[in-house]
Amino acid sequence: MKAANSLLSSYGTTVFEVMSRLAIEHKAINLGQGFPDDRGPDPVLEQASKALYDPPNQYPPMMGVPELRQAVAAHNKRFYGLDVDWQKEVMVSTGATEGLAACFLGLIEPGDEVVVIEPLYDCYLPMIRRAGGIPRPVRLTPPTWDLDLEALENAFSDRTKMIVVNDPQNPASKVYSRDELTAIADLCQKYDAYALCDEAYEHLAFDGRPHIPLMSLDGMRERCVRIGSAGKTFSLTGWKVGYVTAPEHLLGPISKAHQFLVFTTAPNLQRAVAFGLAQDDSYFDGLRDDMARRRDRLTQGLTAIGLAPVTCQGTYFLFVDVAAHLYDAETDEGFCRRLVTDAGVAAVPVSAFYLDPQSAPRNFIRFCVAKQDPVLDGAVERLDTYLKEVGLGI
């Protein structure tokens, strides 16, 4: 038989799936996958339930129900001072990931170069390549994960069509500074490039750090696409409701791709998300502060047992430097396998978030902090027991 698509077929089972399977097999506490383990805010859930009995439940408009598109425009104005035309500049996607796919397919021509910043969310590379793009990676510098501005400039050229900016960044838990964003904006304008901004964690920037949309910087309003995620903003990752904000000339081709990917998104969930985006500041502040508290709880617990967490500026994730705990020639993936089978705790190796894992840093692993306190505490207890058993505990 003729072969399937060679590019997508070349990707094996992801390490995330491998670790999750091992976690189930070994009855491990799974801090590898990035999702909360509570049910989300009751008022938003109640709105979704109510909307099921409030017709229509048939195909909603391709661009999204008016209520949600209006709410997204109002959200942009309320939090970032962006004036957005909800009828021409907002589209609802089936999760932020589908929004990303529509952007890559709608904006990239075969042979276009796309600057990406490593470590990076794992779906970017296969999507860019399948759209015909050529990824040009730039690496953040561990353990502070600063952006190397010289390397960034070297990655741009006249062939650059787009840069992907994930801010706050999964998995490095980085919140970009205004200086870094200004440097990105300057390069986009110099080389006439677009910026695709994955801002799924926009409300999870910690310790007083502001989230600054690249779209809000001078000269970037017409060059940026901004993607938000109800899954992250309302801890409802299974709902798969995202929203894309872009100038009309970019949203047009993006919406054509969206039309042929999924066409539309569940209408009751859209209406519930519209309700959620109109919540007062106490909700959004509480979301941020509670996740920062969980980060602090896990950070303190891991530090107390001799592990070395890296500063987490935002998102659901906490990096840990395990250089002192690796066996000779052991990689981060090998260490994660050892943790899940022997300690009963699942994590994810950070090298999996690189274009070339073999040349990536191999001494960092990633834990998800978006779990309830007993789960985080239980993971620390298991790790403490294991580290003492192998002579590496405190």
C-alpha cells in the first residue's frame, strides 16, 4: 500500500503520552500532563449547562457566536487597552491549538521561514512543517531562560514570514519583558514579518509581572495575531474553546483555514465562556494568585527534599534542575522514566520541547503545579522517600 504522509508519520508516540501510560501502569502521581485536577468555576459551568437547554444547539456561526466575539473584544479593551472590532477581528476556535493550526495554514506558504523560541510547545513544529514552513529555532538561555537578542536577530532574514511568541511561555514558565518584546517587534517591522502570539496563559503571570501583548506595542497592531484560551483561563482544558484576535487582512485567510478544519465550536460552551470573560477582577486575580500559591507550595516542598526548582514566572509549570541526581550518562528522559517507575511520580523531560533533543539541555524536568494540595504534597512525599532510598535525599 502507498505510504501515509511521511512528515506526520515520522513523529512517534510523544514522551507525554509515554509518561502518562507509565503513570497509569505504575499508579504514579501524574505531574507530567498540563491540566488542572479540579472542575473549574461553578458559575461558568452553570452557564454552560443552562445554555444546553437554550436553543439553538445546531451549527453556530463559523466565526463564533456574537456573544463570545463581543466578549473577546471587550476583554482586549479591558485588560490591554486594545480596540478590537468584534465583527471583523475576532474568531472563535476549537481550542487554542486549532487556532494555531488555522494560523499556520492560513498564513504560511511553502518555503516560508518561521522563527520559534525553544523550549517550545510541542505542536508548533509539526504544524509549521505540515504547512510548508521552515522552523528557525532560537534558544532561551537556562536557567534564567533569558532571550538571546543577538541570536534572535540572526534567525531573522528576508525569508522570515513569522515569529511564534508564546507568552507566558509553556514550558519554560517565562514572562517576556517589555525590552524583549520591543526587540521582537523591531525585528518584525524590519523584516516585514508577522507575529503569531500564543497567549493561552495570559492571566497566569506571577509576582507582579505584567502580561504585555505584543499586539499592544507600537507598530504591531497590524502584524500580530493573538490567541487566547478558555481552557487555561477557566481551568477547563477539555472544553477546547479558544479565540483569535487579528487585523481583518490576517483574520480573513485564517478563517478560511478554520472553515475547513472544524468549521465551528460547541455553542453552549461559547456562551458560557462569554459569561466567564465578563467576570470581575476578583476572579482573574484569584486564578493567578491561587496558581502562584500552588507553585510556591511545590517549590518549597521540592527544595526541602534536595531538588532544585528553577524560577517559575507564570503558567502551570515548574522546571527542576536534576543535574545532581542523574546517573552517569543518564538523560532527562531516563531520569523521568526512573521517577515514574521507581518513585511513583510522573514528570516530563524538557529536552522533548526542542527541535533537536540530542543537543538540548538534558538536566531539566518539568512538573505541572496545577494540582490540588494533597496531590502536590503526595508527590513530594514519594520523591523524598525515593531520594533517600537511593542515597540522594536530605
